[in-house]
Amino acid sequence: MEIKRALLLAAGMGTRMGNIGKILPKVLWPVFERTLLELQIKYLKSIGIEEIYINTHHCHEQIKNFVKKHRKEEEEGGDDESLFKNTFFIHEPTLLDIGGAIHNVASLKQIDYQGFLLVVNSDQFLCSNFKLITSHLKYSHLNYSHLRYKYFR
């Protein structure tokens, strides 16, 4: 079973980040000369994710403009493998929490609640054996918490 879609949770208010969180969304924070958003998308694509949905709320326009600017630079540079290719925004005018964000993606006409969706916090780095996780999806009685306990301890 393959997972080809991911939801990157990026709608948080950034309140734990103090004053900087009020003006700069966490996904745009720089880490080693890249933003968290770029690093997460690069990771998701490296594990075979083909469609990435980014939910936004706080500083939505800032995130959208960042991606738009980079898409334009990639096009002008003739880059065929755009980092932001097949990334889509789902703006939440009212913050919905994780369940609402998942519903917003799953209910899209092209998805219609079919298939698997990897849900990732935008401000955390994943370091897990993704192939191991996906290889166990065929066992419906297992969930991620079982896999985490059994394989990541």
C-alpha cells in the first residue's frame, strides 16, 4: 500500500514563539539556509509523496506569497523538478484543528475520502522508517501507535 498524499499542518498561530510568531509563520523560519516549509516538502517528496496539501490560517498570505515567488523563480530558471510542484493550499478562515484540516483534504472532489493521507506537523522533522510504516498498512488492525511502540522503541 502506498501513500501518495500528505497534509502539512501549517495553520497554527505561532503563539509559543512569542513576538516573532506574530509576524513570521513557523513554516517560514530559516533552518540551515532553508525554511521549514522547504525542508518538509523536500522530505515528503523524497519518500514518494506526490501531492502535498498545506493548510494555512495565520499569515496565510505570507506563506502563499513565499511559494508563489519560489515557483516563479523555478520557472524562470528552467527547473523541471519544481520543489513546489503539486503543492496545494487549503486556507482555513476559521481555525479548525487537525480533524477539520483532514476533512478539508479528504472531502476534495478528486480525493473523495479515498486512499491514505500522511499528516505531518510542519514544525517537526520526521526521522522514521517510512517504508516500514507503509508496508504494514495492509494490516487494518494496526495503527501508527502500534507501529511506533513495536518498531521505534
